[in-house]
Amino acid sequence: MALYTVLLVLLALSLFLFGMYFGQYRSCRKASREMLQQKKNTQAEIDNLRQINTAILQNSFSGFAFHELARNPDGKPVDVIYLEANDRFFELWGLPKEILGKGMREVLPFYREDWLSEYDEVIRTGKSVHRRAYIAVIDVYLDICIFRVSDKVFGALFHDITQLVQSEQQLKNAIANINGIFFSMNKNGIFTLAEGLALSKFNPDSREIVGISAFEYFKDRPDILVSLHSCLSWELVETVHLIKGTYLETRYTPVKDNNNNVV
């Protein structure tokens, strides 16, 4: 009788343990299925984002390309391999899509050795480069942004600013022939432009003020300083200044960006 009771207890314990482990097994399987489904959903989201990004790049007004910086056994950069690019890139540079997988030395007739140093610097430091460049071979001014993607790969954006540069030059030439003074400064009060025939009347070296502080240059003219501060505070100022015996009708106009900040 005692043995029978022990067997019943063992049987009950076995059934209990089996139920417990079976429940855990089912829970683990359920969790595994959920994790697998979550992974599939995540991958689907990644694929969807990749398709969206590809569509954006392909329809961009800017040329875009991924490049790999090839190095020799000593780690010195020796070439740049084209990995991927959008249609605008090929159109902008006048290159065929067959260049993908090939080196810049091979496909770019106007390749420059110093470009390798710039790309190497971007990858090593992680600091992006943003500059303007005139590419004489294709007669285009480009706004270029180069940025690090990995320890071997960098991306580059190329935007055609030829019309903008030409318009700026035309405006500069027109201003230079006006019998007046035209100047601009940034939000910190630093002169960025000084043109006009009347400049030489007041100071033959007035064009040299570009790069210096307007507040320092006009430190002895409190009336002009008030106008400058007002303009940098978003206020349009129209006034008359007397400079070296000549009255100048003056207009200060704040220039704002898309966020309404004075630039």
C-alpha cells in the first residue's frame, strides 16, 4: 500500500513537471514565433525604407554616389571605386553607368591626385567637406558635399549651381557699376561684400573691408551702428547718412532664411 502511494505521488509529480515544462516549451515556441515575425516586419520596414530612399535619390536634382576608397597594402589611398549612383550623377558628369565597379583613374579623364587626400581625410576624421568647385572639362560649377559612410566608403552629393554662380557674378558686375555703395554682412556683422563706384570716393581701399567687423569699421559712427543693430534685429531701416560731406540715402534690408532667421 505504501509502495502504491509512492508510485501515485511520483506519477503526479511527473505529470506536474511535464505540464510545467510543456507549458514553458509552448511559451518559448510562441515567443520564438513572435520574434521571428517581428524580425520579418523589421526587415520589411528596412526594405521599404531602402526603396523610399532609392526613389528619393533617383528623383533628386542633385547627383549622388557611393564610393570606396581603395588602398595599397601600406594603407595609402590609390584609387576610388564607384559603387552606386543615381541617374542625375551620370547626367551631371557625362559618364555611363558602366563605370560602376571601376576605378576613378580608369574612367575619369580629368582625375586629380589631390582628390584622394581629401577623401582619405573625410574617412579618417569623419568630418564632412562642403565646398564649391568649377569643373572646367564639363564647364559646370558644383556645390559638393563629401561625407563618411564607413571606414572604406564615402558618399558625395553634387549640385549644379552654374546658373546661381553666373547670376551672382552678373549681380556683382552690375553693382560694381552703380554710382553708389552696396555692402552685405552676415548675422555676426562681418562684411561679406562691398561694391559700387562711390566706394572710391570715400575710401580707395573700401573693398578691403570684406572679412572685418562692420561694428569695428563704423565704431565712430553711432548713427550707423544703430541702423546695423536694427537691421540684424529683423528691422528694415531707411535713413540718410552724411559721410565726408556727401549725403547718402541708405536702406538696410535684413535677409532671412526659411526659418525666418537673419542670415
